Amino acid sequence: MYDILIIGGGPAGLTAAVYARRAEKSALVIEKDAFGGQITHSPRVENIPGFVSLSGNEFAEKLVDQAIAQGAEFEAGEVTELRRDPATGGFTAVTEFGEFEGKAVILATGAKHRELGLAREHELEGVSYCAVCDGAFYKGMDVGVVGGGNSALQEAVLLSGLCKKVTIFQDLPVLTGEKKLQEELAGKDNVEVICGVHVEELLGEAELSGVVIRKTETEECLEVPLQGLFVAIGLLPQNEPFTEYIDLNAWGYADSDETCVTKTSGVFAAGDCRSKRIRQVTTAAADGAVAALKAIDYIEGR
């Protein structure tokens, strides 16, 4: 039996593993996709303390190497069920490859960006899901934002201060974000809003050169030249298998505060799967540290 089972191998989960091992607690990190999480999709990252610039993959490798050096163990697989032994209070994480037992559990399952589902979406350089992360790379360029809710409008506001032109593509007839954000964007000369359109195709060879949009009313298709496209159509928290042990808010995030404590003793939520206002690699890592320390306190009866 491990002291701590960590479900999710992104920055939150890997940081939790480092903190657990520093306290001489055994830790197993279980990850269903790539160790490192969503950051591995970023070709260049410049907002992580201590690094001027590096790729998301490089950062993920450093995190994994650090956790391994501390003695954390790793398993690849998807946790489909979490069980609790009423006699011992311990937990069993069930995967397609086996079952793993732990005294405490840290859920660091993250949240996936909703994608457009278009060909070469992950291959083309120039498609991003985070303006805070990548907006500076497109200074002085023409970019697009897909979406019309608060997240998309906030991305557009940020980008409008960096980019030559920002075009918002909304599939509904109107924007759905807050009126204040809409008014702020309406006062910017370099922002154009196109409602009632779907992004149908990504253009370009290795780098994005534009998009094809389709008007929903007329089915007319148009090409719009762009150097960057920011997709902001929502997030999908990965909490579904664990609803017996955690409360969820209206959007499916673990209803936990900055202590990372959940309604179940011994279960903690860290990173992007948790209810929070800011989701960045640094805030995920901070959650990992807090959750690990709370899990250690739980194991030691403090």
C-alpha cells in the first residue's frame, strides 16, 4: 500500500509527488495520457519562474525527472473507479492494468480544453488554447479567437493590447459574455466580431496561415488570413469517476477551496480539476504542494 495515490501526472500531480517524497511518504502517480499534462502541448513557455524560455515538453521532462529522483513511482493507465475500504479507510484506484492501494488520494486530473475537432489542430503551429500563455508570441500579428463567452472575450481583450488585429468568431447570433466585456471590446479599433459562423478548416503547412469560416445562415464559406488562432470554447474537468467522493460545482469542477480539501477525509483535489479562478501551471504546482502537505497531515493524524 502506498501512502499517497496521485491521480494525474501534470504539474499539480508531479509537484505533489515531490512534496510527498520529501516527507518520506511513498507516492504513486497514475496518468492516463502524457506525463506532464496539458503543458506538453505548448511549444514555448515563458511564464514559469526560473526559466526564461523552454518548451512544454522540456518542462514536463524536468518535472518527471525531479519526481523520479525523489523516489516517486509511476503507472500509465486511466483510473476508472475509486473504492474505499470501510474497515481500513484506505483507497483502491482501479485501472485497466491493475489496482493500486493508498492511504490517501490526490485528484490532480486536470481539465481539458474543448477542441474544434479539426484536422491538424494539434500539428499546426499557431493554434493555442491560452492567450495568457501564448499571446506575447503574436505581438503585432493578426489573430482570431473562437468563442463568444466570458473566457473568449477575456482572451480577446488581452490579445487586443498585443496584436495588430483580433477577430472573434462566434457560432451563435450574438456574443454571450458579460456586457462589460462586450462594451470594452466594442471600443477597440483593432477588434472585429463575426457572429453566426463556424470555423470549418485550418489553413497552412507547418504554421497556421488562416481559417475557413462558414456562415450558418447562407452556408457561404470565406477564408480569413491569420497568424494565430485562440480556441476558447470551454473546459472539460476530468472528475467524472470520482463524484462519490467529491462535490462538484455547476461546471463540473471539484468544489474545494485553497486548502484542496474535499468532502471525503483522505481525498484532496489539486490543479485545474479544482474550482478556482486562475488556471496556470504555477497555480497548479501550488495546489500540488498544498494537497501533498494536507495529505501528509491526514496520514500522520494531524
